[in-house]
Amino acid sequence: MSKRTTRKVNGGIAIYYGFTCAVAAIATAIGTGNWLYKVLTDEKIFSWSTLTGLIILTAVLAAMGYVILRVGYEEIED
């Protein structure tokens, strides 16, 4: 394979994984909202550690998704 084709394949794979991380971050944010709703309706017991963990997980997944997507698009552009 030529170097250009290899870069496009690597960029496509990076975009795939970056998009997956972004979708997981969105799902985690929705899960956090669902958990907070259940806390407000007294179906679950509030815990700072659970809230902190969900927020950190959402932020890490979003950051990873952004970085991987950006790298993927740069690989394809060159």
C-alpha cells in the first residue's frame, strides 16, 4: 500500500474510534441526567462519589473523542 492510502486508512480508523468515544460521552451524560432525575424523585440515594465519577467519565470520554477525531481528520487532510 502507498503511504497516502495508509494515512487515509489510519485516519478513517481514528475517526471511527473518535466518533465511538463521542457517542459514549453523550450516553454517559444522558445516564447522569437519568440518575439525577431518580435522585430527585427519591428512587436512588444521592452519592457524591457517583456524581463525581459520572462527571469525570463524561469529561474523559468527550476529551478522548475530540482528540481522536481531530487526529483522524488531520490524517485524512494531508
